[in-house]
Amino acid sequence: VIEGAQLAEELSFNGAFRYSDYSTVGAVESYAYGVEWAPVAGLRFRAQQQRAVRAPNIGELFSPQTNGFPGAIDPCSSTSTAAATGNAAICAAQGVPGAIYNTEFQANSQLEGLFGGNPNLDAETSDTLTVGFVAQPSFAPGMTVTVDYWNIEIEDAIGTIPIQTVLDGCYDGSNPGYCALVNRTGSGLIDFVELNNQNVAFLGGEGVDLQVDYTMDVGEGTLRANLIGGYKIADEFQALPGDPVDDCVGFFGGNAGVCGEPSPEWKHTARLDYLQGPLLVSGRWRYIGESIVDDFQTSATPGLFADSIDAYNYFDITGQYEISDNVQISGGIQNVADENPPELGDCCSEQANTWPATYETLGRTFFVGGKLTF
């Protein structure tokens, strides 16, 4: 719209609209609009608002049922250290004999769930707002700083309702509709819980992302520094309308929780490279902030090793050398300090008593490689 004017080196707007009609979910609309403003050279502000729509795929609609065994606590059963939390009358109405109510009748910390497609799914819709700026300050040549605030809200997100949410909602009376998903044997034990795909009510996230890049000459070489970090303000989940909204920032999932993978407030990756001729040497620092279990009562559950995870620091070293225009060799060490993953027990983990998608499970590792071009 404007270019090269005073206080408007550039001012531009963008917009988009799409109409789609699916045989499964019908007609939907998506759109986006935004603005960018560069008042002076080296400083740019930007904002974007958009609505996105995702129709369910074939697997989400029609995949067959399979079983899994997530960790969960039967609210009608007591544990060695805690009484049953479920309402006695509701437990009785759902087939739990009075003689075993509030006794330690649950055999283990896992229950069977049935997972599969749902042909009645609707489309997901999301609204995303981003506001930020990019700065290249004149007093620091070679530096670029990017800061973006983001807010994402997803309605009717396709997923599965956490098994503990189903059990608690049924047996504390807050969501009686969940009771139809719980199937018990004649003796009152939970046989399985139906956890097919659903349009869960709400997923939300909010945070600030930061990126800093800096390049400078040092002697006969070049030094490059890079930092990419994220501060999470909110990480929200609501299974169905009327259910409580759980905010998972700073938490990870326990048997009676819903958060799952650790969601620390702050994470970053920082990298420092030195280049001189054919040589490249790099150091990397990966930081994962602390988190605690999202169900504090789980700390009394047998098998729990820890109800919190300290901040983790991983350091990596990489080297690369160009022997010729056609031959390159490289090598390095990941997790130099040989940090072990947190050991959490079977109540609060994904696999192998930890969260392997978040934390290193192999300890210190070495690698070498080569590249040959023709």
C-alpha cells in the first residue's frame, strides 16, 4: 500500500478466503488477513489473524477398533493410601457391588481402552492470532531479533478423551454421559473403556517465541550464534463442553491426569558455530524447563518414583571438515554430559518409565559421517 514514505518504509496488507465442500462434513469456510509495517529500515511489525478448517481423514473416520492399556485409577476402588473418590450410589448403579466399593479391588495401574474411528466426526476449526516484530539494529550489524506472540484456539479438535477424564466425569457425577463409555464385568471390575475418536471441545495454546541470530568476523573466521526459545503461557485442554479446562503449562501427566507429555514454561535451543575455511565447529545447548505431575494425589500411588522433573540441559558438539570440493567428513557427540532421562515409574510416563519424545534415553552418543559428491 505504501513504500518508501516517512515512517512507512513499507505498509502492506494481505488476505485470503477459501470455500470447501466435503462429502463427510459439508461446507466450510477458512480465511486469513494480516498487516506488515516497517516504519524505518531494520524494524518491521507484523500481525496475522486466520481461521483454519480441517476435515477428518479416513483413518480418523473409519479405522477399526484396537485396544490399549493407558494408566488409570478406578474411582470406585481405593488404593493403599487413598479412599475411593467415586460416588457410592453412582458406582452401585454402574455395577460395582457394595461389598467391594472402596476396597482395593483394582488389580493394576492400567485399564483396557478401545481406540478407533468415528464416522460421525465433524471438522476441526482453529483461530490463530500472531503479533510480533523483526529487528535488525544498526548498532549491532549482523544481528536479527524476532519476537512473536501467538494464541491458538481449536474448537472440535479430533482426538480421544483421556481415560481418567471419562472415569472421573462419570463417577463424580459431573458428566453422566461418560458412564456409557465404561464397561464392567459382572463382578464389578472395569472390562474396557470406549475411547474412540471424538470432537473434543477445546484445545488452546498461548505463548511467545524468540529467535536471535548474530554473525560476526573473528580473526580469519566467522562466528555465528543462534537462539530459538519459546515461553508458554497456556496449554489448555477441555474434553467436552461443561468439563473443566485444564492448563498443562508446567505439568506432565499422571494416572489421574490429562496433560501427558511434559509442557514446561520455557524451552530453548542455542547454537554457536565457528567457521574458518573448510572447518566448521559447532556447540549446541538444549534446555527443557522443569515440570510437575498434574495429579498431586498420584504421589501416593505405589510405583511412583518422582512427582516432578527438574530442568534438563543437553550439550552437543559437532565438527565438519571439507577435505575437497567433493569430500566432506563430520562427527560429534550428543549429550556430552551423559544426562539420564527422568525415571518416573509406571504412573506418570509414556514408555520405559519416562517421556522418550522429550528426554534423551540413549545417554551419550557418538557419530561420524561422510559426504561424497560427483
